[in-house]
Amino acid sequence: MAEKAGVSVATVSNFLNRPELVAPATRERVHGAVEALGYRPNQAARQLSNGYGTGVGLVLFDVRNPFLTGVARGAEDHLHTAGRTVVLCNTDVDPVKEERYLDLLLQQQAQGVLITPADLSRSWVDRVRSRGLRTVLFHNSTDFPDVCSVAVDDVAGGEMAATHLLARGHDRITCVTGPAHMRQSVDRLAGCRRAAALAGRPEEAVEVVEAGAFTLDQGRRAGERILASPHPSTAVFCANDLLALGVMQAATRAGRRVPDDLAVVGFDDIESAATAGVPLTSVHVDSHALGRAAARLLVEEVEDPGHTHRRLSFAPHLVERASS
């Protein structure tokens, strides 16, 4: 192929692996030779010679969640540009399922994994890293400085949401969290409580309803529980938009008006937040940028053995709409 294109073997290698290093005119010559010879790269052989493939695992807890879909798209966009392929895995927050996917990625000699762990701990990090799998966490924690991570400032976002509701005269706020062990639930509730404390409200000004998952159905169930209370709150902050949309559905079915009878604020600002029957006030997070940043960190680690691990935190902002 090099002889037919009139270039060196090293230039052909760059064309196949790092085309941005090859001048446009030279790329055209090599491409012509590739087409003429009908050459197709043997990915399996390349993996054996390099010690790894081009795949990157994207391991998320619920790929149906529109916010995580945005994260996945951002990661895929960057990885595609960098010449990598994405293997999408859905864990349902199940450690056994997650472990099976990690084993599969290792068998496929993946370059690394972008992951929201089902149960993050020091032992989990050490185990994954000892197996040679480069890792970027979607997790808001300072406990693991030896691993890159990308996350949202969830405490700040929760505080924004609660401050917004308190400023509108609501004495009590019900905070609908996801599963209690998930960091998003913990931090967004902490932000809500911090806002109440700063406003001089007692601890009981924030009531907590735990949902079993960050889903629309769980939001409806939470809404039904809230409305069944003898003295329901007049304001609800939900730890994600699917929960918030579910709460609003429950309120509508019960004949309650949003926001007149029940003000609702969500988190993530997914596309359907703005297009709901009552447009949802939400804490906005750029999911695409989050995924792209995580992918960039992983590619940097692959290409630079001296890579410095970094923790990136994205600042959210509140988007006010009709629901509050």
C-alpha cells in the first residue's frame, strides 16, 4: 500500500491511526491506494499488537433517562472524533450486572470506561484500576483524587431550587429524592436543606419523600403520597425532572393546579421540561458537555501516560418556568 501511494510505511500507519497528522494531499493519495487495493483494517490483529482496541465502555445506570441520553451523546460525539467506538451498557444500579459489563469490556480490550458506579468505594476503584481499565467517573466526590471524574455541583443546584421556592412564600418544601444511597439524592437534598437553614427555617421545613428510582412512575407515586398527607406541602423540589413530571401528573389527576395549589421544581432541565403541559421550572445542567468532558479526559489518559487526574465540576443554573 505504501509503495502504491508513494509514501512511507509510517505515513500509512498515521493515515490509519492518526489521520490528522497527515497532510490533506497525502491523505488523498493513501486513500486512493486503500480503495484500489480493497484494504480493510483487521481490528482483531491491531488489538493484539497494541494491547487494546478502540472501544470505550459507557456504563450508565438507566439509558432511558433523557439526561443520561444527553451524556451518552456528548461522550459519543467526542469519542467518534477521536477515532474511538462506544460500547453502551445499562446497569439498572445493579452491581452484579455492572461487574459483568466490566469483565466484557476487559475481554474486548477496551481502552477504558466512563461510568456511574452502582456502589462506589475505595475497594471498587482499586479493583477496577488493578485490572488495567482506565476509568472516568460520573460522580461528585473528592474522595478519589487518583481517578478522573466529571460531575455537577448538585448541592448548589438543590440550594437554587429551594431558595427559589422559599422566595415565593412557601413555608415547607417536600424534597423528592431518588434512591437514598445515590450521591445525586444525597447532595441535592443537602442543598435544599442548606437553603432552608440560610433562610432561617427549622429543619422540619424540609420534608423528604424517597423514590425508588429516578423515573416518571416513581414520581407519580411520590406525588400521590404527598397529596394524601393531611397537611401536604405547597411546594415540591424533585431530584430530577422525571420525578417532577410524575408529581405534576399526580397533582393534575387529583384535581390540583400547578403552581396555584402545588409549585414544582425539577433538576436536569431535559427537553420535555420545557414542553410539558405546565412548563417545568428546573435546574439546568448541560448533559452533552458533561459527557464530552468525560470522554476528553479518558482520551487524554490513553494518549498521555503522564496524564494528571482531574475532577471537573459543572455549575448548574435555574431556569424559571410556569410550574413554580
